[in-house]
Amino acid sequence: MKKKFPQIRSLLFVPGDSERKYRKALESGADALILDLEDAVAHTQKAKARAEVSAWIHAASGDGPLLIVRINALDSGLAVEDLAAIVRPGLDAILLPKSNGAGDIGRVGYYLEALETRIGWSEANIGILAVATETPTAMFAFGSYVPSHPRLLGLTWGAEDLSAAIGAFSNKAEDGAWTFPYQLARAQCLFASAAADVVAIDTLYSNFRDVSGLARDCTISRRDGFTGRIAIHPDQVPVINDCYSPSQDEIAHARRIVRAFEEQPDAGALSIDGHMYDIPHLKAAKRILLDAGHTQMP
């Protein structure tokens, strides 16, 4: 059976070798923590970080944020060591960087199956979230995620590794907007997530002091279809949680749409306050209510 993320808005990065930052992150209100073994950890600290992260997972209470570990890339020679150290009760998912497509998801799934069997699990418990845009090869592989692997929970995207790989001097225009190659990467990630029926997580907003800019960007992101966002600082978490949560007005309006269609079950389109609504609007309304936790109509 395919795993599903619960409603997840904020995913906060935590360096895998910093106990202090981990403790602070636990109090941030983030829906998930990404315990990082990759870019945030120097090569000389990789073994220490594995041990730290393994201990954090072991000690997790189970009622806190989801615990996701970003392992090192498959071509780094470190990924299997990472997985062997961290696959244990308390781990919710793996964040796979530099994914080149569904083949990489299957490979990690194979490793997870073996390691889960080793600790006595008879079924898949650990999901996979993939960073789907960090290599040039990845940009041609979005279609491979459909149909999705049973462990695939979501797709996210990033621009920095892709910029370095293609030799770009910058990925931003003078006004701060993404240049076209990265607009394309963002859009492809969004479309691939929808096609694979997994969550779409937007990339980080690097200026963690620019709270108003983050809020504006998250509003656009949610408008376009992303359901959550990566955070790089605890101060970003409240803004992200607020932006990706339906407002009371949105919830009330969604209820009206759903109720109107329930009252007219044979209608393909109907009018509410002079505006026409059809089946795509109904689907969007149901998604808002699901995101808000309103799985049943009052």
C-alpha cells in the first residue's frame, strides 16, 4: 500500500552534527525536521553526524515533528553507510538529494527493504522524498516518477546544485526572480508531483531575515499548487505554517461549495453568489478542507 504524508507545511533543515540546533528545531513548530547528513556536514564530520542523527531518531518520542534524513547522494559512496546508521524505529522518511529519476527511488527502496528486514519490520515503514531537479539528467526524468514508487511521498526542487552543474553564474534575475531555467525546474517539479499523486514541496527561501519576502513568496507558491516549503531557519517556520494553512474565509467558502454540490448531486455546475462553480472548483474545495483537517462536513 502506498504511504502518504499527513498534511505537511514546513520542513526545517537541521545540521546532523549540531545537537544544539536539533533541540531548538524540536521547539520550532515545524511539521517535519530534515536531519541533514549531506551539504550541511563537512566530510570530516560525516561519521559523527550519522551517530548523532541515529541517536536522535532512537530517542524520539513519536509525538513530535516527522523525522526525515537527507542522506548523501547515491554517487557519493556514502549513502549506504548513511542508511545503515539511521534505519531504525522513529525514522519517517529519507530525503534523497540529486535524484536522477525513478530508478534512484527504486534503488533506495531496495536498500530500505533490506535494512527494514534486518530490524524485524515485515512491511515498508520508511518513505522517500526526492529532490528532483539537482542534476541536468534529472530534468529529463520527471515522467519516470509516474506511476510512482510505493515509498515515494513527495518531490521537491532545488536550484543551487543545478546551477553549479550547468555552469550558471547565477540563478536569479536582478529583481530577485528565478531565471527561466529554474522557473522551468520549479514548474516541472510541480507537474510531476501532481502526476505521481505525491506532495509538492517548494524549495527554500534563502534570506531568512526577510520575513515579508518569504510570506509573499509562499503565498505565490501555495497559489500555484505547492503544499509546503523547506525552511532553513526556525524563524521561517511560523510564516510557512501560516501561509500554507487555509484561512477561515477559505474554509468557509470551501464548505459552501461542497455543501451546494451535495444539495444538487446531479449538477455539473452551479451558481453561488453570482459566480459559477464546476467540478474542478469542487475538487479544489475538498482539498482545502482536507488540508484544514475538515474531513467531514458539519
